[in-house]
Amino acid sequence: MSKPRPIELLAPARNADIAIEAIRHGADAVYIGASSHGARSAAANSVADISRVVEFAHQFRCRVYVTLNTLVYENEIHQVETLVNELYHAGVDALIVQDMGILRMKLPPIALHASTQCDIRTPEKALFLANAGFSQLVLPREMTIEEMKEIHQTVPDTPLEAFVHGALCVSYSGDCQAGFATARRSANRGECPQICRHCFNLSDASGNILIQKRHLLSLRDLNRSDLIGQMLEAGISSFKIEGRLKDETYVKNTVAAYRLAIDNAISSYPGLYRRASIGDSEISFKTDLSESFNRGFTTYFTTGNRPTEKMASILSPKWTGKPVGKVTSCTPRQIRIETGCKLANGDGFGYFNRQNQFTGFRANRADGNTIVPATPQTIPVGTMLYRNHNRLREEALAGNTARRSIAVDLTLSTTPFGFALKVSDNNGNMVSLSEPFELSEAKNPQTDSRRELLSKTGDTIYTVKNVIDKADNLFIPRSLLAALRRRVLEKMTETIVATHPFDYRRPEQPANPVTWTDHLDYHDNVANSLSRRFYNDHGIVSIEPAIETSNRKCPETRVMTTRYCLRRECDRCLRTPDGLLWRGPLFLESGPDRFRLDFDCNECRMHVIHISRKEKYPDPES
């Protein structure tokens, strides 16, 4: 019978403190940016801070992954080599990378994970990357359950990582040049300007505006919390929460929620799966995914190629909040709503006005169903009010909200020269220490007082489950026993950390040809000579450089390929009669930029083509 497959809950961390909180709240692994070359340049961390995370994480056999998932320019190769060596010596478990040039650098044997920026859309590419030496593959967010299963069957010995929650890129990750084409800010360099969250006008070839001032490429947030079991069956081993720019309360809430969901799913398949780390978390709050930042939820394409659910957050790219009730009366200084929610002073609210624009305000005071806004408001009766800042909940999630501990048994026994204390857990970890002392019969009963003393673990990471006392009624000074308890628990931690199971870089298979193409273009993100050499070694000779490193000048540039289809979202799919109501081609305009939308109905894909950047063009927001 095969061993249970380890299942990992992977949490985001903007900084070291958030990483540690993610682990406290139940994460099996965290991913965090280093000082450079992470896909979120605003979430950079020093090697010293990452080392602090490693020290905390390895106590629980949790792993720390560092994101080096941007393109590396030629003059940065030595800098990246130096950084990787520092991270390796800091004890980092793996690097999440995009640039294939990293596989030709002078590196220590640290494990490499293929980032979602590697754009692993097909089993052929998954097999190629597995044979190239990657220890884990991060699948695109667009994948269906069946596509996940097909890749797992192709690379059964390579763990697959998939997103379960958080923001969605409308383009296939790693294959988005929109930021660079419009603002000279590349997502593949960690500087995404979020063009997809902009407000657009949609027009036809005649210039007729079909939709005005809407966020037509802004997707809702992914939520696969009800699909964990199906993803396990499809072969997913690592469940990833997006959000390296999110705050601490977001991470606490989402990690705790998915810890519960994954544990429940694992228990439904006895003997097949197990948690990837050790220790249990006690949470002081009730999890609620709807109470943390989101743009509305979608399961995206998880259950099929052509889902009928809406995927976009067209009215606003922001978090509108949780609906709390409809307005029953409103004066500039007092709002009454029909609600069953408990409101509080300092809550933040918002609503959509008559122009369908989202407007927000803060409550100076809230009493029952009455709100006194900080600024005058005029809200029509019947308008739904949303709360996007719940002060009481934010306070409940602040500070110390979780304790993670490892359950252990303590066994006290005698030796020919004194007494010994053994600590053991149910993961096979065990330490025993002895103390010399001349034992004699005690005058008073010892069992209860010794059990009480040994059950106290103070501020350690342990919780005593059982105390087994084999010392009968022999006298052992409390001070000696307490000191031995402290030492044996410290030694237990040292043992767990010292035996932490590291993964290492897998060997690259030399006979591993690229099979999905015979030519690489700017979408394949080859930005340095080492990346070029890597692909040359695997049979590709014709290679166009990445758009960031070329002088590519073209009147039209495909900047996105999306599985999301604007026609389908707006009930104008070309496969339906209503599709004819919109005569193609269609164009998106935002500020000075104009894009053409090309629809590939055979593959059910939409291509976004940047066709012009006008010097002056009225902003649709204005």
C-alpha cells in the first residue's frame, strides 16, 4: 500500500511577521519575496528576515519558498546567483522561478518550483519542466479539474500546486505584456500596473460605444473552498492562497478557513492523504471568507471549459464589502437601514449610486440600525448598503489570535543513577534525557503534583497530551524535574529542526526536447543568454527575445491571451444568436490606449491586441 500523499496549504506573506502568523494559523508552507526579482516588487524582504521565518517554520516541519519569479536581465545574473546562495544557506526550502536562465546559473542544489508565470497550459510543457529538474509545478489559475488530472497523470511523481483563493489575472500568468506595452511596467519584472483593473469603453468597428465606463477585464476573486476534494482527486498536492500584498488579517482569516476545509477533505479520504507539516492551531475567531477583501467570488473554469457563472467584477475593481441591509431612510447626517448585522462606530460602508459608481463613507457612530456618517450622504431608499470595514472583526483579528502547538507525551522513569524524561509525538520524533540523583521514598504522594508540573509547557510550542509516570512514589525535587522538562523540550525542537526533510533540485534530463513548438517568440520571455542557452540545449534554435529586452516595434502587439471571454460574460457569445447584436471587431479604450479584441471560438480564447497609444485621449473615468 502506498504512503499517504502529503498535502500542503501554501500561504502568502508580504513580510516575515505575516509569514509567521500564517504558520501559526495553520499553513504548511509560506511563499515570500526576497530583496529582488519577486513578482511583487512591493513585497521584498531581506535574507535576515527570511531566515527568521525559516527558524520559526522548521519547528513545525513547515516549508519556506522564496519567489524569484521574474525575468533576469543579463547584468543581473551574478546578483541573482549571490542571492540564491544566501537563501540556500539561510535554510530556504525552494525557489519559485520563471526564468529558465536560473537553471544555467552556478547554484547550490536548492529545490526549484516552476512558477505559474511559466504558463504550464499543456501536459507536454508540464512533462518538459518536470524533466528539466523542477520539484513542483504551479498550474495556471484557468485550469479545469479534468486538465489538472491530465497533467497529474502525465507527471505523477511531480507535486502539482494550484491556486485555491484570491485575485485572478485575466491573462495567462507570465503571458501578459499589457503593462509593458502601455506603461513600460512589466508584470514579468514585478511591476504590474494592473491594466486589467482599469475602466474601459467597449466599441464596435463603427465607433459605436456598446458599454461605457466599466471595468470589463476586472475578474472576481477565486474561491475553490468547496472544491478541495475534487482537486485532491485530480492530483493537486499544494493548495495556494494568492495575496503577497494582502495585510495580516486577510492572511489569518483565509489560512484558518482553508486549514479547516483541507483538513475536512483529508479526513474524507482515510489513508490517502496527510498534512504536510506537524502541529495543530487553535484559532480565537470564527473564519469567514466573505469578511476579507474580495471582488466577489468565482470558481472560474474549475468545473468546465464553458461555465455559465459570471466571472467579472465589472462595476468596481475594489472590495465593495458584505451586504448588510437596504436603506429605509436617509438624511445627510443619518441613515437608517433594515439589517440583522451588528454595526459599530468606525465601520466602513459603501453603495452604488444612480450612475452605478461605488461610493464609500465611514460611520462616526452606529447604533442598532442607525448610522451617523462622517460625511453627509444622500442615498435613495431601497439602496443596498455594503460594509467593507468591520471594525469589531478587525479588532478581533488583531494581536494574538492563534497558538500552534505539537501534542506530545512525557514519560518519567527511573535509571540506575537517577531519573529520565522522554518526550515523543505521533510523528516519530522522540528525545530522552536523564538526570543523576539519589532517589528515595517520598513522604507524601507524588503522582498528582508531578503530573501537574510536567503538564506545564509555558511559552513552548508543545502541548502535553499524556503524562506517563513510572517513578512510583520516589522523591524527585520539583526544581530538578522542571529543569529537565525544559531541557528535553528544547532538545525536541532542536531534533525536529535538525531532521527537517529538505527537498533538493532534481537532475535535468538532457534528452528532453521541447515538443510544443519549434520557435520561441516574445511571449516565451527569454531575457538573457543563459535562458537562451537552456532552450538551445533542448533543441530550440529560433528564439525571439522577451519584449522587455528587445526593441520590438510593431503597430499591433498581442498583450494578453485570456480564457475569460468578454462576449460570453456580456451574453454576446458568437455561438448564440445574441452574439450577432455586437458586430465585430470590438475595441477597448482606456485613457490613451486602444485594444482590439480577437475571439478564437474554436479554442474559446480571447486575444487582447494593443493597437495604439494616443498622446491625448479622454479618460473614461473623467
